[in-house]
Amino acid sequence: MEIVIPPFDLKSISPIIILTISAMFILVADVFFRKKFKDSLGYLSFLIVVMTGMVAFTQMGKPVYSFSDMFVVDNFSVFFNLIFLVSTAITILLSVSYVKQEGINYGEYYTLILFATIGMMLMAGGADLLTIFLGLEIMSISLYVLAGFRRDCVRSNEASLKYFLLGAFATGFLLYGIAMLYGATGTTNIKGIAEFLANNPALSNPMIVAGTSLLIVGFGFKVACVPFHKWTPDVYEGAPTAITAFMSVGPKAAAFAAFLRVFLVALPAVEQKWSIILWVMAVLTMTVGNLVAIAQTNIKRMLAYSSIAHAGYALMAIIAGGDFGIASLLFYMLAYAFMNLGAFAVVIVLGRKGEENANIEDYNGLGYKHPLLAVTMCIFMFSLAGIPPMAGFIGKFYIFSAAIKNGFIILAIIGVVNSVISVYYYLRVTVVMYMKEPGREFAPLSLSPFLILALIVTVWGTIHLGIFPAKIIALAQKSTLLY
Amino acid sequence: MILLTWYLILSGVLFTIGAVGVLIRRNAIVIFMCIELMLNAVNLAFVTFARQLNSMDGQIFVFFIMTVAAAEAAVGLAIIIAIYRNKATVNVDNINLMKW
Amino acid sequence: MSLPILTIVTFLPLAGAIWLLFINGEKQEKIKRIALVIAIGDFILSLPLFFKFRLDTSEFQFVEKVSWIKEFGISYYVGIDGISLFLFLLTSFLTLICILASWNIKDRIKEYMIAMLVLETGMLGVFVSLDLFLFYVFWELMLIPMYLIIGVWGGPRRIYATIKFFIYTMAGSVLMLVAIIVIYFMNQKATGEYTFDLLKIYNLDIPMGAQFWLFLAFFFAFAIKVPMFPFHTWLPDAHVEAPTAGSVILAGVLLKMGTYGFVRFSLPMFPYASHQFVPLIAWLAIAGIIYGALVAMVQEDLKKLVAYSSVSHLGFVMLGIFVFNIQGMEGGILQMINHGLSTGALFLLVGMIYERRHTRMIADFGGLTKKMPIFAIFFMIITLSSIGLPGLNGFVGEFLVLVGVFKSNVVYAVLAATGVVLSACYMLWMFQRVMFNKLTNPENKKLKDIDKREWALLLPITILVFWIGIYPKPLISRMDASVNHLLNQVDEKYKVTLNRLKIEKKEVEYAVKEEKSAEHTIEVD
Amino acid sequence: MPYFFGCSYLDLIGYVLLFPLAGTVINGFLGKKLNKAIVGIVGCTAIGLSFIVSFFVFIDLLKLAPEHRVFEKDYFTWIGSGAFEAIAGLQVDPLSVIMILVVSGVGFLIHVYSVGYMHDDDGFYRYFTYLNLFTFSMLLLVLANNFLLMFIGWEGVGLCSYLLIGFWFEKKSASDAGMKAFIVNRVGDFGFILAIMLIFVTFNTIDFTDVFHAAPEHLQTGSFIATMITLLLFVGAVGKSAQIPLYTWLPDAMEGPTPVSALIHAATMVTAGVYMVVRCNVLYTLSPFSLTVVAVIGGATALFAATIGLAQNDIKRVLAYSTVSQIGYMFLACGVGAYITGIFHLVTHAFFKALLFLGSGSVIHGLGGEQDMRKMGGLKKYMPTTHTTFLIGTLAIAGIPPFAGFFSKDEILLDAFTKGSLLLWGLGAFAALLTAFYMFRLLFMTFYGKSNMTKHVEEHVHESPMSILIPLLVLALLSILGGFIGFPTASAINSFLAPVIGGGHHSMADGGNLHHVSNSLMFSMMGISTGIAIVGILLAYLMYIKQPDLPAKIVGKFKLIYKIIYNKYYVDEIYDATIVKPTVKTSFILWKIVDVKIIDGFVNAVARIVELKSEVLKLFQTGYVRNYALSILLGGVIIIVCSLVLL
């Protein structure tokens, strides 16, 4: 007998390959670069990401399976890849000057970011629980390290420790869930599971139900929804700001990608159970996130809670499901990437070595010291609050529409009420910037051309998606077919 | 012949022990060990299922899990060392600068 | 209509704002001039709408339609009819006045003017948009500059006031958003077309139960904006803290959005629910009329007094709108404009003495007429117009509303008419305490009478006050077609629903009879 | 016959309004710059011209056949909304012509008088602006051809009276009085406006002619609608014409300059109510009940005000109360259906009351602003002309033949007796007695007896200048002759006004209202009323000339009654305690408690609750890894349990 090597098509994973190779190259190159040239690593990785983005974009079109149905390239994953790459690129832009200023200017930094990105792409494209698990781990492990990258800073250490322990803990649940599904269905392949459940009783099978619940725990942890959200504020606060920005966008999106694929493709049979659970979780997540954010004084922490709240909105999309739901999630994630990264960019611009100036009071009177920066911050805040004509509004509108279309009107109402609550703390930032007198002198801004570029890109994205979203929406609607 | 169910029960017990351990121990390393225990419980489950369904997927999965666990161990220990450097403790209850 | 006049008028201020962004904030004079020029230009450009407006059709005029977000069937769809025309003009007019009125603002003039112009775009947009989504966008957009104007250039408690204003309004409008989306999908189910096009949605026949909830959602959004008793408490705070121009815009235009919303959206989309809600709304409106007047009477702060008087006046408007007859409706619309003019002018006047004395407490004044005779004359005229003296604008609207109400329900009319007496009480009492009696307070001895700029502010308004009071025909005649059409539309749809109700009832009875007969037969054999 | 550019003078009716308006505008805008002489001339000519025009209009109207004496001229549609239409149009008919003649005529005299009287006031131009504006509004009121336009004039005169009462706005009492006048009038207008709406809803028009044509077909006599309309209209009349219960503003209105009191608060504005009732006589005739109400209110007011007049010491206030009481007479007349008599009395009253006020003004002027009669006396020798004219006026109002007041008042009493009831007649007669008494009391206290003036005043007291005296003389003349337009009975005024009564289409219904009264009764009536008057005069003579200490004695006897009367039955105080104060108190409660505490309190409470929740919830974020792990585990367990068991 001869061994049949299943066909595998490298083209389908070309972005991943590019990233992997270049990541390793940077890792090596780092050794040979002298300290003052380290920036070039940043530039390099930025270029790589952009390039990868182009390659990834070309993959739009009909779906391609490879590696014996372990990995799939469909518009859905491609769209998500673009989100990841956008957020990675912007993160790199934010980092270049930031790492210098924080004195953590090592090559691994970029390598790890790139690896994390690879992980995300695997998650988005994973057609098999195994692939998804791998991607998730690759991403997480890089993030554990990145969170603690400011080695000399206790908070940074604490952040990474907490993230690590809890992350691993949650992974345990995820895996146990996978195991149960495997046990019940005999396969870890998403389509396989779907087919099996289509032909066999699903709801009556406790193992499947329990497995599903455990998956919810695993993914719920990654997307930070209540009650698995508690790591978020601490980690976001402790981690280097650039990484916080990254974590709040890329990994969250990746987790959602996997979450959505697994639940809508593999487990539709169990929907009537998980949709109720997710319904409750979404409500809790939105409400807790928004409520607690009000009481925050540290802007990073506040944004952490706001990201929890946004996870809640995004969950609505999964619950709603259907083309509308999926497309809305895609759009929302992109919009969220722009506005959230932008907000963090402003935080970084105001930050100093040692003192991060991350207390909201530190923004008093910013509007008159640095009008342009303040305007930018306002744009992001209003966008996050979901006020037209910003991207955030269209995103929220899209998700609520999805929820309503599929009959979750109560959920939508809770959602909008929540966004009113959220207005309160987003406004507070604008209030202190414009309506309070400067408490103390502002140190000169640490504006590098890269940061400026980052700000421009994010502002452009936020406004453009707000005013001319048509193209992106069209793209998102083209990317709703899951395989 | 021992029923496969027993293996499953065992893995469940292991998992629980691990989880409880995470909750009750204070030493970061021990907590991490407990997590490893949980992962191994998962492995056991996978193997059992693989056996039951006599398919390879489960066992392959186990390999991956072990690898990942190793990687995690490396990173985790590094992190714990880093924190020990700064705080001279690995007691997670003393590590709560950031709260609320 | 080849020239996209509405778009130009609507977005010219925005363009001006962007222009201002790039001008050095030090050059205050220049900035002010530019802003003024923009406002004047905008107003002049908006005048053709009035003269070119066709009286013979109820169709929307100067319509422009461009697909905006095709995927959702959202289009940039604007146009005006006799209902929005005057609010549109009023907005461009008052913004011009406000920019002139803000001439003495010293700090952050640049940001101020930018906010003003953006605000204008937002407000104009609300009145012209014929696409629910577009409408909502403008509706929310206009919150931001207003929020800044109150919060940055306002009085001591400005932050509290502005946040209250923002969140209160927002809280109302998000429910409306949900309602809009629901309607959107209902329409899609009915026609298979995804669209926010208002005119298409007008034809949608919404089941009664749904109408109830949808109406309620819209009601909160609009009632808070109006503001109707008891949703009014944000208004006094906002008015007291806002800078003069802010108050003028707030009273002159923003409040009208609520009432306008009722006319443009609630009535034609939910005729049945509207009729069902008449008692509630009428009583709230009447409560507002009387309550607002009484509370205004005992205010010690001029701005608060005017604020509460607004609550009272808008009660009239609401009443007029919800009696579903032409006098009431036209009176209501006219009253929106009148209130915009007279209350706006009142805030201007209060602002003028505030600039001179830095107090708004009635007790600090008295006998000003001696020092500022011209001011006194204007103040008197505006006061009289706001208490609805025949021959001035206030009367025409108020009377038409009352006639309309009287036709549909005498009790409402009688109660509302008491507002006429009360308004005289609080306004004249205030006037006496401020302008008459001996000039005792030494502070007031050195007051200067109004200067040229202030003349320029008050004269146009006064002229309009007389014009509308003596010859309102040009306004009313432009409303006729649209209002008639609106009322018929509402009426027909209402009848349709009623008929359906009857039919259903019949069917039920029929079914019951069937059962009965069936039982009977059973008994038989 | 003289024609003006070939068109009949009736077409020029607009000018009657135009001239005063022009005067207002000129004085209003330029008055500050112009010097007083010009301002005065402008003011007077404006009214003078409009009087001349009115006169020619009157002539032209006479040329027409009695039943065709209605001329309407529409200018433009003022308000038109759906079926509702209010035309800006004027209507000339006997009634309005008489009114405009009186208004512009008396108005002109008073303008002339004012030039002298107000000469030293620095608000001179302001004064004439207001006065012209008033004349305009008053003329509009009487010329309007529909209810709403009439309402403009109605409120316009109210506004002017507000402005003129508060003319010396630095005096708190003055501005208070002005405000009181306006607000009380508003209460009346409240009724009026409702009436207009009811009329519109009933007849679907508010045009006089149409309404009065339609009324008899539409409504049968005594129908509820008719009663409602007329009563509501009457509420308006009561407010404007200061009848019970809304009369309190008129005495206070005396705070204004005396010529104003003469023109607005005696001759013209306050009689607008009577004019309106007569104008709507068709409607009133349809509702006997309302007529009774009108009559009773009128009679009661006549007596009530007269009693108050007994004990007042302020010369103008006495006249004010007499005005209230005289208007009472007019309503009494209307109430018994003798509309023409009402108008007749309105006219004569305009003459002699204007005369009296102007006379008192001359006195006050001479005494340098003194109004208290107790500080006067013996002025006869100082200001003879004033005295003579004043005497004539007093005789006229007291109803001594052949002065104007006699005829009209006598006719009213007669009608009250024949068409009304003995009670009404009694009211009127007794009021007449009192009138005669207190008017002569006034006369004696002012011009006769020994002087109670302070030395200082006594030195400066002087006869008034010509510009003041001439109007006095003219009015005196009118007060003497004015009565003869109503005498002998079935007289000029009756036949002239007849078409107006009963909408004109069943003419002469009321016209020769005295034919069926036997002459004997008529003359005996005359005798009685004259007798009553003389008794009153003698009483006054007895008490204030013969034994000046008598009044004190009487007062001593009836302390309580005197106190009550002296304090005008405490009506003001009662209103204040029952209406004004409670309203203000409630408003305060509404503001401080309902608005701030309850409604706003609720709003803020919501916000506070949210913040509180947030403070509490954030405490769950303990910072201990193990708690976090616990929450994950619990979350997981709960989910599993739920999904397995509950769902």
C-alpha cells in the first residue's frame, strides 16, 4: 500500500508563510543590528505587513481548502486577515517611537507581534478545531510575552502573569470542550462536526452540550466577555500601551472570527441553547463593561472596560447570525480597530517614559494646548460612543439592525440603552479636554512621523467608514459565506 | 477489561483537581502545575476517545497539546522569573497592584 | 431644479467651518468676519427657496436624491415642503443673528464659530432630510456642537447642564433609532425593498400593535426635544448655562426639531397610534402650557423665566399639531416660527443686559427704561409678541391653534386659552420689574443703550414680528398645500386601519356565530 | 354734493385710520428729535383730519336710504387658513359712524387739551405717540367688519391704556396700575376670544354681516349656543368696560395723566364694551337670559360704584367710580333691549364725562398736582371758567334738564321701567340719586366753601391756559346740546341707528322704541328722575355748604358702613387674598418642589444610581488572580449546568 499524502496548497497560506519567514528573519537580523538602527526593524516589519496585506487581499474570491480541510481561505477569513494586518500595521507604527522611549527596543518585539498576527490568521482560517487551537495558542503565547515586555516594570510583569495564568486556565476549558465534541462526533473538523450533528440528535447528547458550553468559556475568555473578562482591565493597564492597543483589537477580532466560525458553522444544531447563553452574556458584558467604565480614572483602564462593552455589542452579531449578523461583525471589527487604535495612539502620544499620563485628569485643557490632538481624540471618543457621522455609529447601527432583523429587539434596546450609558464616560474625556483648565504644563508631545501617520490613518478610517461606508459594507456582505 | 468510561471519569477528576488547585494554591508555579494537570486531563480524554472511536485525530491532538504545553511552560516560567526579579515573590496574592 | 440649492445651503456652513480650521486663532476679527460672511451668504442663498417655492403642489420641492449607502438602501435624499420650508429659513436666519450676537466673545472665538457653523449644517440637515437614516444622522450630529457650545462657553454649572442636555436627548433618540430600524425591516418585509426613503415608508401600513410601540419610541425622542412636560427639566439648565447665542439657537431651532419630528414622522407613519395617543399628548401639552406659565411667573432668573415660557409656548404647538385639522396644524407650524423669533429675541435682549451687568437676576434690575429707551421699545415689542398681542406674530399662531383645538375639543381649548392670560401675567410682571419703577440700583445708572450691532440684531426680528402679525398670508399660503396633503394622508391611513379593525371584529363575531350554530346542530342531533 | 376725486367719501374710510397711524409713526420715530410744538401739532392734526374725514363719511352715509346704510370695504385677507378667514376690512354703518365721530371728535379736543397739559413733561412725544396709537386702535375697534379685526383694536386700546396708565413708569403705583389694567382686561379677552371661536365654529365665519344674517336662522331664541356666545362676549365687555366683577382696574387707572383718564377711561375705551354689545344686539336678542345678566350686572354696577363714589376724596377717583356707574347704566339699557338708548347715553356720557375729567385736570393743573378734594375748596374765584364748565358737566351727569345727561339717563330709566322690571328701575333710580349727591359733593368740596389749600398752593393757584380752556368750553357746549339728538323721542338718533338694530333686515324693530309708551308715563318719568336728581343735589348742598360738620356726624353714626364703603368694600383686598396670592404660592410650590425636587430629582437620581452601581461593581475587580480564575470556573459551571439542565 502506498501512503497518500493529502494535497496541500501553499498558495492558500502564502500570507502566513511570508509573515513567518520575515518574523524569523527579523529575529535573526536583530542580533546583527546595532542599537541605533533597531528602528529599521520596525520599518521593515511594517513594510512586510503592508505587503502581506496586499497578498492577502488577492486571496479574495472563491474559497480554497487545503491541508485536508484543516485550513480554509474564504472571503470571511480574508476580510479578517485584513483587519488583523491593519491593526498590526498600525500597532507597529505606534510602537516604533514608543519602544525607544520605553527602552524596550528589541527585535523580538516585532517578531512576536508578527507571530501573534500569524496566530490570528490561523484562527480566522482554521477549518478544524485543531488549527484554531494552534492559532489561538500561537497568538496567546506571543501576547503573554508582549504584555510583560517592560521587564523592569512590575505592573507589566503582573499583567503578563495574570494574563498567562488565566489564559492557560481558560485554554484548559477550551480544550476539554474540544475533547468532548471530538468524543461525541468523532471529528475535530468543523464541517465534519456540522455534518455529524445534522444527521444525529445533538441537543439530547449531554457531551455535545457540555462541550459547546466549554467552548463558550474558552472563546468568551479571549473576547473578554463577562464573567470571563476580569483579566482585561489589569492586563490592559499593565501592558505596554502599544501592546494594549494591539490586544484590544487584533486578538479580540481573531477570537471573534473563530468564535463565529465554530458556532455558526459547526454548532448550529445546538443554537437554541447557546444563543440563549450568549444572549445573557452579551447583556451582562455590555452592562458591566459600560457601568464600571464610568468609575475609572485611568484612561487605559477605561478603554479596557469600554472594549469589554464593545465585545458585548459584537456578541449581538453572533447571536443574530445570518448574513446580516456576520457582515455586521466584520464591519464592526474593522471600524473598532480604527477607532480604538486611534484612541490608544493619542494616549501614547501623550505618554512619557516613566509617567504614562494615563489619568483622565492629565487631559485637562488639552483642547487648547494641543487643539488638533484633542480634536482627534474627540473623533475617536464620539466614534466609540457611536455618534454619527463616525465609523462607530455605522458599526453599531449595522449590528443593531442585524439583531432586530433576526428578532432580538429586546437585545437591541438593551444595546442602545447601554450605548447611552457609554456616552457618559466617553464624553468625560472631551469634557476634561475642553471644559477644564489645564492642571499642569504639558510635556512636549512625543510625536514621531510614524505616530502622526498612525493618527492620520486611524482618523481617516474612522471618518471614512462613517461617511462613505458603502464599499466596505459591500465587501463585508461579500464575505459572509462560511465554509 | 476496563470500561473506557473510567478513563473519562479519571480525566474529569484530574481536570477538577487541577481547576481546584488553581483556585486554592498561592504559589504561581504550583498554580501553573495545576494548569498542566488540567491539560493532561484533556489529553487523557482525547486518547480515550481516540481509542473508543479508533481514529487518530485525537492522539494527534494530544501531541499538539503537549507541544503547546511545553511552549507555555517555557514562557510561563520566564514570566514568573521576571516577576520574581522585581518583587522577590511568586505568591499571587501579593501580586495585585492593579485592581478595580 | 438643476442647481442643488439645498445641498449648497446645508453644507456651506460646514465648508466655512473647515476653512476656519486653517486660520490662526489669534486673528479674531478675521475669523468673526469670515463666519459672518458665511452665515450671510447662507441666508441669502436660502431666500430663493422662499420665492421660488411653488404653492400649487404638496410635493417636496428642490428635491435631490443620491444613493449614499446602496447596500442598506440609504440615500442622500433632501427636499422641502411647506412644513419644513420656514423652519429651514428660520434656522439660517437665526444662525446669522447668533453669529452677529456672539461678536463680543473673546476666548476661543475660532472654536466657537466652527461649532456654530457645524451646528447650522446639522440643524438645516434635520429639516431637509427625507431619508430616515439621513435624518437620524443629522439629528445626532447636531448634538455635538451644541454640547460644546454650552459646555465650553457656558456659565458656572455648564458641565452639568451640557452633559444633562446631551445624555437626556441621546437617551430619547436611541429608542427612535431602534424604531427606525424596525420600520426599515417591516417595510422590507412588505415591499421586499431595503430603503429608508421616507416617502416610500409613508405608504407602509403598519399593524396597530407595532404602531403603538413605534410611536412611543419616536414620542420619547421628540417629546424630550420639544420639551414636553414632564421631560423639560434639561431645558432650564441648558438655557441658563448656555451663552446667549446658544440659548437663541436652542430655543429658536432645536426645540422645533421635536415638534417638526411629530409632524413629519409620527403623524404620517403612525396615524392610528397618533389618534390613540391624542388624549395623553393633549393633557401633557395643556399641563405644559399652564405649568410652564405658572413656574415661569415666579422665576428670579430672566433666562429661566424665558425657558419655562418656552415650555408653555410649545405646549400650544403640540396641541395644535395633535388636533388633526388645518387651523391647528398651520397655527402650530406658524407658532414654531413665532416662538423661534420672539423667544430668540428675548434671549438676545437678556443677553444684552447680561453683557452690560453680568447678572440675570430680575431683582438686580428696575427702571432700565430711563437709561435705555430704545432697548425698552424693542423689549416691549418682543414681550408683546410673545404674549400674543393681536397685530403681532404671536397672536396669529396662537389663535389659529386655539381655533383648531376648539373645533376638535372645547375643553382643551378653554384650558389652553388660560395660557393667554397667564402669559400676560408673567411677561408683564417681569417687564415691569426689569424696565419700570425707579432706577434704584447704582450699578444700573451707567448702563448704555443699545449700539449699532444690537440694532442690527433686533431690527430684522422686529420687522418679521410685525410682518407675520399683520400679513401672514405669504407664510400660511405656502403651508396650505403640504398641510392639507399631510392631513388627508393621515386621515386616509387612519380610516384604513379603522376599517380593518371593524372587519376583524366582524370576522370574530362571525366565527363565534359559526361555533354557536355548530354547537346548536350538535344539540339538535 | 362734494366728491373727492370722483369717489364717494365712504371710500376714504381708510384715511380715518391712516391719519392717526401716520401720527403715531411720525411721532414714534422722529418725536425724540422734533421739538414739542411740532409733535403736538402732528398729534392733533392727525386726529383732526380723521375727524373731518369721519364727518364727510357721516354726511355721505346720510345720503343713503336708511336700510342701505351699510358700507363695507375689504383691504386684504389677514388670516386665512382652511375655512377660517379673517379679512382686514372696515364697515361703515350708523353705529360705527357715530362712534368714530365721538372718538375722533372728543379725541381731537383732548389732544388739544393735552398739548397744554403735558407741556412740561419730557415724555411729551412718547405721550402723543401713545395717544395717536390709541385713537387708531379705538377707531379700528369700531370700524372693524369682523370679530377678529375688532379684537385687534380691542387689545390695541388695552395696550395703549396699559402704556398710558404707566406713563410715569417710575412711579411704582403707576406701573402696577398699568399691569393690573392689562391683566384684568386679558381675563375679559379670554372670554372674548373663546366667543370668537365659538362663533366661528357655529357660523363658519366671523364676519359681522354674515354672522348677524345667519344668526336668526341658525339659532332659535334662548338656545344654549346663543347664550354661551353672548355671555362669553359679555365677559369681554365686562373686562373692558370695568363692570362687576372686573371693575377694579379702572379706579387705579387714574394713575395716568388726566387727559388720558378723560379720553380712554371715560369717553371712549371703557365704552367699547357697550359698543360691542350693541354691535352684537342680534345675538343678544336671541338670548333673553344673557340680556337679563347684562341688565342685572349693569344695574348692580351702577349702584355699587355710586355708593363707593360717595366716600372717595380723590377727585379723579370719584370721577372714575362715576364712570363705572354710568357705564353700568348703559349696560342696563342694553340689558333691557334699549340698545339705542345705551348708545345715546354713551355719546352724552362721552361729552360730559370728558368735560368733567378735563375740568378736574384743569383744577389739578392749577393746584400743581393736588388731587385730594379735602385740600381744595373755594376755587370758584380762582378759576371761574373751569368752574362754570365743571358746573355744566356736573348738572349734566346729575340729570338736570336740559343738559345732555338728563335725556339719556331718563330714557334709560324709562326703558328699565317699561321693558325691564321695577327692580331694575329701582337700582337705576337710586344710583341716580347717589350720582347727583356725590357729584355735587365733589363740586362743592372743590369750588365752594372755604379754601383748605396750603398757603404755598394758594399763592400759585391760577386759571389754566387757553389750550386747556377751549376744549372745556366746546365740551361744555356739547354737554348742553348733546341731549337734543335724542329729544324729542322717536328722534334723530333712534331713526338713524334703527337699521343697525336687529341686523338691519327687520328694521325699526327697536327704532321707535318709545312710540308705544304713553306720553303721560313718559313725562311723569321725566319728572321723577329730575326730582331724584334735585333731591340728591339738595342733600349735597345741605351737607357740604349749609352744615359742613354734618358729614362727620353721619360718619360717626355709621362708622362700619362708612369704613366699608371708604375701603371700596375691600374688593381689591379680597381678590388679592383669594386669587393673586394663592396663584403665586402654588407657582412657588410647583417650581421648588414639583419641578426641582420631584421631576428633576428623578432625572438626577437615575444618573446617581448608575454611578453608584458602577462604584459597587468595580469592587468585584479585586486584583487577585485566583478570584478571576474562580469567576471563570463558576461562569463555566453555571453555563454548563444551565445548558444541560435548565435550557
